[in-house]
Amino acid sequence: MAIITVSLIILFLRFQSIFCQSPPANCTSPDGKTCNWYSSCENVYGPRNCTGRENYAINYGEKYCKKYNLTYNWFSLKGQVWIDKIRKCLQVALVPTLGAGLTCEQVKQVAFKSHPGCYVNNGLCDLPFTDWLKILYTVRQAFGDEFVETLTSALQSISRCVT
């Protein structure tokens, strides 16, 4: 009986260590320097089994982070600083979702709600018009991927710049 009890305790501890891990420091304090935070942190410590469009981490966050990296040199110096700041801001905004037991849809909602604040608070309104055009070019596919959420974020950001 004691052997069975000890075996069950060991099994429980192994299960707990595999499935109940706390996110490491690079996940809870992202530096925003790379796009792999989405796949190595949000996709690992966020909700499980998110697939297709419901997987914000891969199909939106990481995807558009990488698109900004591809167009980074097209932007003015001010635009490049803005990209660096929003990359970090958007990742930091998702930290509370790690291990929080949220659904895929809830993580997506948290993420999209953070977009206007991250964009505007980090200097969107002060960017030259040419950078605004480059932003639209960079995220143009998002209007097909997540039309309503992308349009809402865009309009909220623009309205904050106008008022």
C-alpha cells in the first residue's frame, strides 16, 4: 500500500511540474526585442489548444510582429522607435494572461483592447504621415484576417490622435 501511495505522489508531482509550470522571467518581463515571445511564452503558458484564427499568439501577434520586422527599415527613425516600443507594450499587455486560465477568445480580446493604448501612448500621433502609410501597408492583411478587431483598433487609435 505504501508503495502505491508513494508512486501516486511521485506521479502527481511529475504531472504538476509538467503542466503547472510558472512562466520564466523572460515571459513575465518581455523585453520586446524579438517576436518569438508569442510562440515561446504566450503559446506555451497561455491557453492550450488554440488553433487557426483563435490562436492570437501565432496568427496575429507573432505574424504582425514579424511583418513589422520586415518593413522596419522603411520607417523613419521616429517610426522605428515607435515599432520597438509597441512590440514591447503589446507583449507586456499579454503577460497577465499567462497561466490565468483564460480561453483563446479571452486572450484575443485582451490583446486587441491593448492595441490602441500601446499605439497612441508610444507616439503614433506624432509619426510623420509617411510612417502612417507604411503602418497601413505592413498590417494590410490584418484587415482580412481579423477585420472587425483590426478596424476597431485602427479607428480607436485614430480618434485618440484627433481629439
